Amino acid sequence: MIPLPPLQGLFEERQGEPVPMPPALAALYGELRFPHHAPRPYVIANFVTTLDGVVSLGLPGQSGGGEISGNNPHDRLVMGILRAVADAVVVGAGTLRAVPRHRWTAEYIFPEMAAEYRALRAHLGLAAAPITVIVTAHGELDLSLPVFQGGESPVLVVTTERGAEVLRARPLPPSVEIATVRSGPLVSAREILEAIPPRPSGGLILVEGGPVLLGAFFAERCLDELFLTLAPQVAGRENGLYRPGLIAGRSFAPADPRWGRLVSVKLAGSHLFLRYAWETTA
Ligand SMILES: NC(=O)c1ccc[n+]([C@@H]2O[C@H](COP(=O)([O-])OP(=O)(O)OC[C@H]3O[C@@H](n4cnc5c(N)ncnc54)[C@H](OP(=O)(O)O)[C@@H]3O)[C@@H](O)[C@H]2O)c1
């Protein structure tokens, strides 16, 4: 057990059954519940932003979530829990390019709790690791990266017909599959969800962004919840430097706003761990 103080619960809406977490995780996080949703999957996202809404510093080698959260251990603990209960983790190609050595497993983000995450997945009857789903329109992915070569988790690349052609021009690593969804310029959130193998219980799909990908889930009202860590720093923005907020490439308000409902508030030091829900049309 690592010397990490528990998250302090400030507000909790209680819906659904508690996830049967191992005692060490439950002691740190508290109760985690998801509303009943079967047979469709429950779709959640997890992001961290600064107080001024920045999710990426947009600087070479410094554009991952770690720079935003200050590598906060509670943020990594929560990311690990959400990955540990997920059937699939969905990531845009831009995020992969920003953190090319990353692996989207619970153990990778918070190795201190690896045994507990493994126990949780086994208890839930889940595979050893969630499927890593990479979304790309163009298909220009570096297949030598650890996520494709490491074999820690199966990888499903969801792409357009053009993207699939680019990808199939090179040998595919054994753990990588391609789902070709349509010939348009982008992949819709619904097509991404349909490409992920279904589970009778509906399962849980975790979207880890980035901002372009998250925009599709909000646009199509395919996101049930956002787990949002608010990190206590102000990053600032200069003209001409790409420092996106949660969503890039789409706007909703004022014509078609997306108002959420607060579900949970937890605290660790000066970091806030928020959880919001939306009505979906799934
Ligand atoms: N703070 C956080 O919590 C957090 C979370 C995630 C990411 N980030 C940061 O956000 C930055 C990346 O931003 P981004 O907006 O470039 O992220 P992104 O959404 O991961 O990447 C955009 C790229 O992903 C592919 N893509 C996304 N949605 C698609 C769709 N609907 N259909 C087809 N392809 C799609 C396209 O790839 P192709 O160009 O290959 O076609 C697109 O150019 C990174 O710095 C990352 O670290 C931060």
C-alpha cells in the first residue's frame, strides 16, 4: 500500500450498484457506481484541465496530461481505476502522437496499484487489459510504437477506407486489427462504438480523448459521463499556439448547448475530481 491519502468525497449522487473494488482501491477512492445501462455500453470520458481550461500545453515533449495535472498521483489513481473497469479505451491519433510511448492500461498509468487493478478486472470477468481503440482518419500511424508492438493489450484501429488502405500497405503487428467504417472524411462516434465488440452486460467504454475525438462524442450525444480533474494551475494561451480546451473543432453553445449534471465531487489537496452526466441519444 502506498502512502497516499484517500480522496475526500464532497458530493455523490448514488445510482446503480457499487463496483466491487479491492479494499485498497475502495479505501483510496471511496465508492464507485455506474447507473444501470445494459444492453448498451456506458460511455465515459476522462480528462484533466487547468483552471483556465487547457488540456494540452502544445509544446513538443510536454503536451501530455501529466504536464496538466502535475503528474498528480490521485489523478493517475483515478485514470487507473477507470481503465481497470473498461472494456475498451478510445484514443485519437493526435493524442497517440503527443504521447507516443504511452500504453492505455491501468498498470501503466499507476503501477503502484497494478495488483489491485488486475484483481478488479478478474473479479469483473474482464480480459487482462482493455482493448486500445485508436481512431484515425488518415491512417498514418507509426506501427513501431509500443502500443502496437508491446502486446499488453489488443489494439483496434478504427479508420476510414482511405486510412485502412494506408495502414494495410505495411505489415500489421499481430495484436492489431483494423475496423473500416466508411469512406467519409471522419469516423462518427457511433461508428466507433459499433466497431468495439459488444458484451451482453453492455460493458463500459472509456474515451481518453483528445479534444477532436471528444467533440464527436458530444456532437452525437454519445457520452454518458465525463470524469474531469481540475488541476490547480493556470497555463495561459498565446496567439498561434495550439492549447486546446476539452473540445476542438466543434462548437455547441449558444445554438445547441450541452448542459451537464453534477454527479460527484472529490478532493485531494488542491485537485478537484468532478464527474458530470449528460442525456444521450444512444
Ligand atoms: N488533458 C487531458 O486530459 C488530455 C486528454 C487527451 C489528450 N490530451 C492532449 O490533447 C492533445 C491532442 O489533441 P488533438 O485534438 O489532436 O487530439 P485527438 O482527438 O486525439 O487527435 C486528433 C486526431 O485523431 C484522429 N481523430 C480524432 N477524431 C476523429 C474522428 N472522429 N474521425 C477520424 N479521426 C479522428 C485524427 O487523426 P488523423 O490525423 O490520423 O486522421 C485527428 O487528426 C495532445 O497534446 C494530448 O496529450 C489531453
